[in-house]
Amino acid sequence: MTQHSTRLTREALVLLACLAIGWGLNWPVMKIVVSEVPPLSFRGFCLVVGGLGVLALARLSGLSLKLPARHYRQMMWLVIFNMIGWNVLATYGVSLLPSGRAALLGYTMPLWCVPLSVWLLGEKLSGRRALALLLGLGGVLALMGESAAGLLSSPLGVLLMVAAAWCWACGIVLLKRWQIPLNTVALTGWMMLLGGLPLLIAAPFVDGLPTRMPSAPVFLGLLYNIVIGFMFCYWAWNRLVLLVPVGVSSLSSLITPLVGVAAGAVVLGERPGWQEFLAAALILGAVAVINGLGASGERNKV
């Protein structure tokens, strides 16, 4: 199966499952961390340390770290959208909203990603993809349910999360369009490091200097973000985007907010209701549709 397949390969399915768990659990973790660590300092520190860690792993594995000079400008745009735009906007957004609601708004990303992929990548908006988009967004709306009033009570948080989703969508489409000739590990490390440095430099001016050491739960949250949320999940996501069409990867990623809502219920005491079960059915249906499960004549294709 080539990278142009319209279905998820076995490798892509494993990556998707890991991403759903890794990033889904990270939403309540982020909420805990920003209660003590200012948002810009939090994201800048995690990106820089995580980026250095990924580059070190790439080096120890014997992979090349050299980025072709002709791709410098493209790399900077990827950094601006995927790292700076998404991380800054999402971190401030989650500080103003409950973690579950922030995750849901962040995962309106396919709403922007699918039309952008049609425009910039020439991907076709087939009937199956349109149906999957409707099912997936229906699931997100179902998860919002009674939270609509809560969203309206914090319009700035909503605006930040929607802008974050748009930045993420642009970054995904440009990553797929440009196909920078660099191994995924080194590409991920450079994106994280180059995105984190300006945030870390700006943090003391925006957030001020830290006044105390973080508590043990917050320290563990920082460690989780660096190792799982950034080093592993960003690599896995970049790999997934390069494996399959953007419409497939973006719609399949809708499983993540289900994990985010479940994690919020366990960690932060939010109670799931019938909306969560309806959303699960709609989102899982969207993932099944976009991957052609049950489509006649396609189940046994490789």
C-alpha cells in the first residue's frame, strides 16, 4: 500500500491509536499544568526540551539532521502554523475553558483541513469523505451538547481554540504538500526546537519569571508533555500525515477528543452522559466510513 492510499495502513492504525491515547490524556494534563505554570513558559519549555530530545535520538540512530537549504522557508511556515500558532493559541484557550470543551473545539480541525486539502492538494471531496466529515462534526457537536452555554460564556477561549484548529489544519496541509526530504524524526525535532525557542525567549516578558517550583503533579504533567505529548506524539502525527491523505488522517484523528472527554471525566471529575455515547457512535462511524470499512469491493484491497 502506498502513501496515496485512501485507507489507513496497519502502521497508520497503530499510530492513530497511540495518538488518541497520548494526546487525549494530555488535555486534562494541560489543564493541571497551566494552573501553576504560565502558558507560554509551559509550551516553550516543553517544545525546546522535547525538540532537543528528538534530535538527540535521531543523531544516536544515525539519521541525518541536515535540512536542505532550499526548504528553509517552507520549514519556517510549518513551524509557524504547526508549532507556534497551534501551541500558543491552544494553551491559552485551554486556560480559559474546561479541558473537554477546549479539546472539542481544537478537533474542529477537519472542518478546515478537508476543504484546504481539496484546494491545495487536489484531494477529491468524495461522497464517502463528505459523509465522514458530517458524521465526525456531528459527533463533536453532540459532545458539546449542553456545553454550548458554557462556550458562549468564554468567547475569547472559543476564538483562541478555533484559531488554533485553523493553524493546525494549515500546517497539516502544507506538511503534506511540500514533502520536505528529511526523515520524520529529524523533521519533528527541528520543528519543535525552532517553534519552542521564540516562545521560551518571549515567556519571561509575557508571563514573568517563575516564582516557585511546580508541585509534584504539575512536574509529572510537564514530564508527560515532553516525552509523550511532544516527543512521541508529534513524531507519530507527522508520520501519519505523510502516510495517508490529509482528509483521512484529519477525520480519523477525531477519536482523540473522545479520549480527552473520558480522561477529563476520570481526572477532573466531569460526568459523561448520553451525548458522549452518541458522539462515540458518530465519530467511530466517521472513521469507519473514511477508511472504507464495509465498502463493497474494497475490504480486501491492500
